[in-house]
Amino acid sequence: MERKIIYSAVQPSGNLTIANYVGAIRNWVALQSDYDCFFAIADLHAVTVRQEPAELRRRTLELAALYIACGIDPEKCALYVQSHVSAHAELCWILNTLTYVGEASRMTQFKDKSLKHAENVNMGLMDYPVLMAADVLLYQTDLVPVGADQKQHLELARDLALRFNNRYGETFRIPEPYILKGSARIASLQDPAKKMSKSDENPNASVFLSDDRDTILRKFKRAVTDSGNTVVCAEDKPGVSNLLQIYCSFKGCTVPEAERAFEHTGYGDFKLAVGETVADALAPVQAEQQRLLADKSYLSQLLKQGADRAFYAARKTLSKVYRKMGFYRGE
Ligand code: ATP
Ligand code: LTN
């Protein structure tokens, strides 16, 4: 039987946080043996917000090393840099002609980022979800593992695929979001009403995968908790609930199990335990990432191999798109 196709990506737009790890990359590892996977480093998406060129270059390679350190096997899946496959930008242009300005401007992320980067509300920012649709549709993707925050973008990808198919004939497979069980939404350590994000201006709000043990312990020590002194997951305890979620994600246990373990523990010791658990779990990943980054030519060779694989699959879809739309392709 034909294997289903999975596509996902992360932007090299900042240092990754434990939320990106728990909510995205870590979950992909289990998928590689059962699906044909494409995992990209979305650098074209990253530049919708201003990036320092040297940083973008460094982070792109760091993200590649991190994927592999987390357990993504470049032999099993296509691991590549989005800008290495020009078909993404080409299909994005085509899909732009099917996207209404109204629907693009209604996207929550566009509205949020427009407020956050008011000095640079560029066309790319508005086009972000269309490029994402191009990513997914190019590979005839069945499933897209992402966090709940990306669901709206996937709805657009589905709408665009259906619109194209209705207008020009069956071309794209209709992708489904794949919100994985256990991939909880992790909140900011300083404001549990906000999601933890790599671009938060408060460095204590997010734990980065590059943070060393002391920094991790310090950030958890400073994390906001709630009134009271019991370690339980409850609506009126968003801070403690978030810390419990983080603990469980790294310890691999359930919330009731964790609540029981901390039944007689105060907030100070609880936060220390969460920090230690996270630091212990990250240490081997960090070490492996550093080992990989020491051999840049090997990494770049792996990325080239991934891009070749992606290019081959993408070209097939793109030729079909051009043909169906009536672009002259020669005799
Ligand atoms: P930025 O702050 O630059 O917008 P981000 O930290 O929100 O970035 P993205 O690059 O947008 O991260 O997302 C990468 C992946 O991580 C996506 O699959 C997304 O759903 C997941 N993710 C991001 N933030 C969280 C979170 N707080 N909890 C769980 N998953 C998350
Ligand atoms: N916007 C995504 C990253 C991304 C993506 C994709 C995810 C770019 N292209 C295609 C899934 C499929 C995010 O997670 N912030």
C-alpha cells in the first residue's frame, strides 16, 4: 500500500524554545517509519520578519543539526532548506492568484504579527499562509503535524487546493492537520495567558533549547505560579498547570501522576524539579547538536541530498499545475 505523506516545517527565525521541541519536532520522530516525510527549514517564511543575514545563516544550520539531534533521520525523510527548492516560491505565486485579499488579511497570525511589527507590515507577512499552502500542496501531502496555532493556515491550504481543483481539474491532494495527542500548548513562564514563543521580548518567558543547565534552572525558579500552595492542574492555576504540562511532556508521565508525585511539595521545590527534568532531557540533544555542527560540510551534504529528493517530488506537482492552467510548455 502507498504510504501517506507528511509535511512540516519550522522557521529559523529565532532560537527554538522547548515549546517548539515538545509541540513540533519531537513528535515528528515517531512518524518517519510509517510515513513518507518531508521536513523543511522554512527560511522563506522567516524573512517575512526582518532577519539579520549572518544570524539567519547560522540558525538555518543550527536548526538542521537540531532536527537530526532530535532523532530525524535524513536517510528516511527529506530534510531540506525551503529556499533550496524554488518550486515553493513558484507555486506560491500561482496560489496568490487564487487567494482573496480579504481572506489573507483575516488570518489571526497576520493580525498579531502586524501589531507586533507595525513598522514592517510587508506583503510577505500577509502572504505567509499562501507560501505555507504551497509548501504543503507541492508534495501531495496527506497530513501536516503542527500545533493548534497553525490550524487556520491549514484551513486556507485546504480551501486553496479545493478552489484550484474545482477550477482546473483534480491536481492537489487535500491535506489534513495532524494535531498530535500529548503535544500540549506550552505557555510563557512569565505570563501563562500567552503562548511560549521564540520571539518573546522577555528572555525569562521562554526556555531555549540552547540554554545551559543554570539558565534553565534560573528561568524555572522565576516562573510565575499562582496563589495557594498545592501543585494541581486547574483553571484558576494557569501558571502551575503550565509547569505541570512541561514536566509531564519531559518526564513522559500523566498529569495525575505528576500531581501525586508533588502532593507534598511546595512551589519552590516543584519549580526546581521541573527545571532539572527539562535540563536532564535536553542535555543529550544539545550535545548531539554541537557534535553535528562541528562538521558543517557533512551537514550541508545532507541538506543537498534532502533538497534533491524534495525537488524531484515538487517538480512533478508544479509541472501539472502549469499544464492545467494553460502555461505554454513547448511542443
Ligand atoms: P515566532 O515567535 O517566531 O512566531 P514560534 O515560537 O511561535 O515562533 P513557530 O516557528 O511559529 O514558533 O512554530 C514552530 C512549531 O512549534 C509549530 O508547529 C508550532 O505549532 C509549534 N509551537 C510554537 N509555539 C508553541 C507552543 N507554545 N506550544 C506548543 N507548540 C508550539
Ligand atoms: N508556519 C509554520 C512553519 C511552516 C509550516 C509549513 C508548517 C512553514 N511551512 C508547512 C507546516 C507545513 C509554523 O509552524 N509556524
